[in-house]
Amino acid sequence: MEYLWPLRFAVGWMFLDGGLRKAVLKPEKLNPLSASFVGGKLVNFLPHAGPFKPFLLMTLENRVLDVTFLTAFSYLEIVVGLFLILGVLTRLAAFGALLMSAGFAPAYWLGSTCEDEWQIGALLVAGSLVLMLTASGRTWGFDSLLYRRFGDRALSRRLPLLKWIKLW
Amino acid sequence: MVIHMEKVVIVGIVFAIIAVGWILGTGQWAYGNVVGPLVNYSKLPKVEVTYVSAIPTANGTALRLNLTDVDGPDAYPASVTMVEIVNSTWHVFLNSSQLANYTVTVYQSPWNENKGDAVNWYSGFEIPLGSQGQFVLNLPFKLSPGVYELILYTPAVKPVEVSFTSS
């Protein structure tokens, strides 16, 4: 399990870095009045977004939804990234990372020099899956304390789907 | 014969199938890299004309062009540096500075963000990937009624041709 730490750091840092760049280091990226606003990125995804196109168009045509979505996504990236690196609620954080990695599939076709976005997305999906399944935060992470004190815990003990999503 | 598998093996197999399916499926969808033909839509720009009309005005022609870029890199907009209008007996080239001078308005589509369609002296029409705009040009010459070909030139790619009728 110790050998998984580099993967936990890599996946965590990808999200933490992405979120920090938008929300903290260059907040103009989340300002719709700024030339740096990242909403323009979503426009770039449109031509080959496939089944995601209607959702993208709906988001882009509603400025409040657009800004709210991008802001929430950025902060979620920070939380998920930080939790993965520190090993806090790692399985839940890795599940979030998995959803976000799969969620940028509309951008997978973008890669003017190589298959950039797809390679990043595919590796993050696989990495998040491994971190989620192996409960990697229980070694070299704060989850070791949680596990020792509370044992194995799921999001819900009763609801059928949620009982499969473990917290740490 | 009954095969007993540990739960961890079953879960492992299920998620291995999900991971392999996702990677191969999305790779095929985005780049055709499983069974081909190989594609990469973000290599070269592809400008499409979704609407064109030409209406005579008091001192020329009002040309309306809806342009979008559906392929190419996301870092830089596609450029239409030259436009040719041609019929069987006549033709005219409009270079980038003429395109800029004759364009009076650029209407942005509702989904365009801060980097919308634009025009300038050096690149002509600039269309960011995925955005769409309507360029309204006041051409200082009249087009006789009839059918014309409009040819848009983008560096490094094949020109785009569409027909339109001038009323």
C-alpha cells in the first residue's frame, strides 16, 4: 500500500493545481467579465462533445449557471485534491475525482499535438479507480486514524447504492 | 463444477472491465485509436458557413455570413484571411483589411463567451473553436441578381465553398 502514495499525490495534485489556478492564483479565470474567464474553454469543447453538447449549451447560454458551475467545480477540485494528498476521506475523494475525470470527456477530443486531454482523462479515471478501491489513505494518510477509530464506513448503511461508496 | 471467487476478485474484475471499456471506448470516440480510421479533429481548423445572404443596398450590397469553427486547436482562433465571390463571368477577392473595413457588425451567438468572433486587418475573420457569429459586411459594390460561389480561404487548409443567391 505504501507504493500507492505517488499515485495518490499525482492524482491529488492534478486536481489541486487545477483548482488553485482558477480559484486562488488567478481568480480572473472565474470572472465572467475578464478576458481570462475559463468559460471560453467550454465553448471549445462544443463541436465534438457528442451527448454532452446539450448540457454544455444549456450551461453556456445561462451565465449564472455557467459561473456557478465553474466556481463550484474549481473549489471541488481543491478539496478533492487536498484530501487525496493528505489521505483524508480518500475513497470518497477518489470517487469525486473519478466523476470529475470522466466528466471532462467532452474535452477528450482536444489534443492538437497528441491525444492530450484523452490521455489525461483516461489516466485520471484509472488512477482514481485504483485509489478508491484500495483505500489508499489508510497508509500514510489521516484515514489510518479514522479507520482505527471507526472501522469501515460507507456514505449510508441502508441505501443500496450509497453503501458501496466508502468514506475512507 | 462450481467456481468460488473472493469478493475482492469479483469487484476487481468488474472495475477492470469498466476501466478498460472507458479507456478504449473514449479513445475510439475521440481519436478512432482502436479500430480506426485514426482522426484528430483538433489538428487543423475547419470553418463552416451556416448561413449566407446578399441583399442590395443604396450604395452596395449587405452580405451576411454566419461562420463557425468546428475543428482545430483550442489555443488560437481559426482565421479567414481572404474571401472570394465568384460567378461564371466575374469575381472579386476581399483581403483581410478589406474584410475588416467592410464589416460593420459581428453578432455573437448566445453561447459565445468572452472570446467571441471578431475581425481585424491582419487575420481577417477570427473564429474561436466552437463559437459562432454573424458577420455583417457592407460591400461597396453591387452584386447583380444571380447565383454566386463564396470561397473562404483559411491558411493551411482547403478553401470552403458555398453557393448563395443575390436578390
